[in-house]
Amino acid sequence: MTAQPEAVKDGMPAPPPGVGRGKSMMDRFIDSIELVAAAFVGIVAVNTFIAIVMRKFFAVTIPDYYDFGRLLLGILIFWGIAATSYRGSHITVDLVWGNVPPRQQRMIDVFATLVLLFVVTVQTITLFDKVRSTYYDHVLTYDLRLPTWPFFAVAWIGDVSAVLLIAIRTWRLIFHPEDIHDAKLKTSE
């Protein structure tokens, strides 16, 4: 059995395909947004699990469990929007898109992403108004009397992240479509 010759670049052996390639700053930003969203899924699950165990086995209710649960769920929703905003694989049924050539598919993708960018930007502006009004109205939790505006602010940051990710996706769709790693769909037959 003979050894395969190694690929050489600038006098050094080249790494195998896909090895040694660093991620761009944008890709690391996208991954960090998805990691934060995943962390909030875990926080909501732990909050629910602990509350149920404490109530079922120890007849103890965690103060403000309900308020924390609904506020954390709101945060989770907005960070979930951020996590899914960049990926194009979460919507996979489109008869028109699947039956047009790649150039028209890209045009549809750019148009749809621009519409999404507009809608989420308006949503972000209105959510900021909610953060501000919650802060000025001194809305508190029921049991512990904690201010709720920080929860709204964290949700708003998730929405801002969604706007940034949609803007990155739009930029890449228009100028660097090779950097988009969407799932490839089969066309309708």
C-alpha cells in the first residue's frame, strides 16, 4: 500500500478540506446569538422543572415563579426569533421558489429577507417603547416586587440581534451568496 502524496502549499503540507479554516467574525457573532437563545431555552426549562418539583414533592411555591416564567418565555421568544432569523432552513415549503431557476430563487430570497428586515425592525422599535413604558410605570413582579423592565430589555436585545442577523443575511444574499449555508431543497416534480 503506497502513501498518498500530500498537497503542498508554500512548502507546507495543506490541511484536509474544511480543517484549519477559521470562522469569520460574522459567523462567530451568529453562533453566539444561537448559543444565547439555547441558554434561554435551558433557563426556562430549569425554572419550570424546579417549580414543579418543589410544588409536587415539598408543597413549596417559588415566589414569582409565574412572573419569572412568563417574562423568561418572552425573552425566549425574541431570542428564538433572532436565532432563526439568519437561517433559511426553517421555512421549507414554497412551491414557487422550488420551481424557479437559482437566479430567481436568490431574488425571491432577497425580497423576502428585506420584508422580514422591515417587519422585525418595526417590531424592535415598538418593543423598545414597551421597555421604556415598563421602566417609567415602575411595573413590578407580584411577590418579590422586582422591576420587570430588565426582562423586557433583555427581550429587546434579542430583537435587536434579530435585526442585525437579518441585515447580515441580506448583505450576504446580495453580495456574498456563497457565504449562505441554507439547506438545499429539492424542486417540486
